[in-house]
Amino acid sequence: MLCVGTQELVQSRGALGSAHYGAWTLLSLYRRRDKMALVAFDSERQQLATVSVDGLLAVWDAASSALVQQHARPTHLAVQWTCIAWRPSADGGRGGRAGGFLALGADSGAVILWDLQLGRIVKELRGHTQAVTDVAFESTGQSLFSCALDRQVLVWSLPGGQLLHTYASGQAAVQRLLPTSSGEHLLLASSALRLVRRDTWKRAGKVPGHASRVTCLCMSPDSQLAASSASDRHVSIWRVSPSALSAAEAEGGESSPCVQTLALETTIVQLAFAEAEAEAGDEADGAPPTSYMLLALSAAGVVSVWRLDAAAVFPPKGKKMRKPRSGGGAAAGAAGLQPLLPAIAPCQVLVAPPAAPAAEAKGRSVGGGGGMQAPGDHKGDHDPQRIFQATFTEGGSALLVAYGSQVKPTLVTTRLVQPDGTWRARVELPRLAEGLFAEGSAAAGSAGGKAAAKAKRSREAPLLGAMDTALPAMGKRRAAGESRQLPLIASDCL
């Protein structure tokens, strides 16, 4: 497999600049573009951490997209990292330096703590016997939570790394976990969602969740709402406060903690909440926010953004919570329930579609079609320049997104609200003109790039790749006076 595409890898490696990644990383990222590496923004939205499929950890500056730090264990090729979480330092890494800690979970059951200021591993926590599925820091940064396929939830103290508590999750392993802002509860997700108390580990509430295991989970900053998805295109929004869950259980089928279920066009790969700015004077009084912001990133690289009215999500005291509503479904309309959120997000952010090849564009113009491709319309393949991570900034009025190549990502901030206060219905980011997945590069996955490369190969004589070299045995035969030219076959590369 290494012989195939070696010429493309050599050309792609030259576009990396100062990012010193090996050919194996490029091969993995080029051949496994849909299997995304681990990516996470820090809480201050100043840095982005990426972990490649061969275990290389890199930290990027959000303002300049520059590589700040890069780390790798000596045995990084033998370990598969499965999850990542930030615990930033007190100064948030200001001054151009990466700050804080990163926790990485491994398929071996180990949890590694990287000190980014020291540039080395400071702790290796071993308590799980199977692959770690998620890690999360407490809001104070004094504790670390981890869950694994061994159906255990562990609590570690920091910075010492002592094991404080062990919680058996039952028959199903916990796939995702999040501590509440107060630190009193922990939200656990397998296929169902459970809220447990930290002091007694007793269940404070439960929601039915999904038919399969949860892959995406996020919680609002005030821990009143949660959103979850399970390897599909549906996202469910839940009321997860202890009072809301207790009221739903007490009233039985009369009410539900589910606010709404939304459906996107493709699989969801990331969910994130952000509190919208409170009304004037409310923040000083400690009043809850008047609205919430939610984003959902699809596998096609489209970020959908919704705004939730807090008054509609949380009914006044004495009024029962309504049953869940579906986004744009016929059943909701028949029942006379208007969804809180529209089926199509009022704001979408994506990378501008690539231009269609000249022949294809001509055919579309004859048939009345346009000359641009729709997002993700690449004959079953996703756009290699698509957005792969996003987070809210400026109180929910802007987005910080990472797109292009994870080997050398491009980080930009784009505003969602226009000067007159209205939403921008569609925000298109410019396509990259240079880099690993730039238009016209060897690794570009657009239909136009593939067609141009194929036409060029048909016109030119075949070139020898890095592995297509003559073996010593062939040289000996030539030295013996053989005039017949031996053909180079695939087995000569092995």
C-alpha cells in the first residue's frame, strides 16, 4: 500500500512548510480523510490541539494558524489515542506560549497528562483495563474524570494523579461524560443519559437518549441544557437540571425533558453550546441567560447554528413541560405543536464549494444547472477542505472554525450577526489557495483536481515513484551481459 500514491505524498509533503510530519502521517490522513484525528479548542479559544492518526500532538495558535508546539512519545506509533480534553492554565497560554494541560485517553486504558508549558508528559494514569472512551476536567481543574469500555468511571485528583473514586456504570459502558458547572453532578451518556451526584453516586435523573451509543455530547455553561447525538444525523436537546429531571419522572408521561430533536443532512461529528449575552442589567444580578446558542457540525463540514429562547425552553413555575417536538416533522404539525427551532438552521457556515470542471460545468449549463458543487457533493466523498472543528466566540455572535488539512489547519473567526443585528443565513469561507488540500494540489480531493490529474497522467510517460527502484539482483543480471530489459513488476517493491 505504501507504493500506491507515493508520488502524491512526496508532492504533498513539500507544502507543509515548518510542520515536520512524516510520510506515514500524510499517508494515513490522505487515505483516511473521513476518520478524523482528535481535535479540541481550549476554553479561551486561543489554541487548537490536534492529534494525528499516528499519535503526533500539535498545538496551533488560533490568531495566526501558526504551529506553537509539537510533541510525540517515543512509542507514538504503538498507541492509538481515543479522546482529548483541555485543562488550560490560569493565564490561558497568553504571550504566544501554549498553556495548561492536555489529557489524552488511549486504547490501552491509560490516561496521559501533557504539560504544555514544560513540553513533556507529567503523569500517566493507569486504572482502566480497556480503551478509554472519554476524559473531562472539572471546572476548577482539580479533578479529572475518565470512562472506558471496562464500564468504569474513575475520578483522579490533580496534580498528584491519585485515584479518588471508582464508579461502576452497569451493563453499558459510558461513552461520553461531562461534569456540571457546580461540580455537584456528572452527566453520563451510553445510549441513555444519566445525571449522578458526585458525593453519593446516586442517580439524580435519567433520559431515554438514543437507540445506539452516544458519540457527541455537550452541555450549556449553566448546566441547564444538554445536546446529544449517536452516530447519525439527529441531535436531541434535553433539560438536564436535577429539578427538571425530577419533575419529568414525577409526572410520568405528562411531560418530557426532551426539548426537541433536529435532523441534519449528514452525520453529526460535533456539538457545542454557548450562552448568548444576557439582557442589560441581568448579568449583574446573576439572572439566567435569556437565550442559548447551539451549533452542530456535520461530517460534510457544515456548521448549523440555532438560537434557543430560554423562556420557551423553561416554562414558568406551575406549568408542565411539553412533550418533545420534532424539527419540521409531519407528526408535530398534526399534533398542533410548533417546533421551538426550525428544521433548517437560520445560520449555516461552510467552506465555499469548489468550481466544477469545465466539461462538467458546460454540461450543467446546457441542462440549466449551476457551475458550483453543493457541499459534500463529490461523488460520495466529502470535501477535503471542509470544516472539522468549530467553537463560539464573542458571546455567540461569532464562530472560530478550523478547516482545510489537520496536518496544517487554517483557523479563522467569522461573524454570524450582521451590523443591523440580523443573522447571516449563509457564511461561505474562502477555499484555500495553498496547502496540503489546496485546489490543484496532488492531495486535493475535489472532482476537478482528480480529473485534471488523471488527464495529465494519460498524456505523460509514467514516472517512477520513490519505491519503484531496481533491486540489486537486477543490477547483477545486467552486469552479466543480459541484453533483455526485465520489466518492473509490483512484487519488486516488496
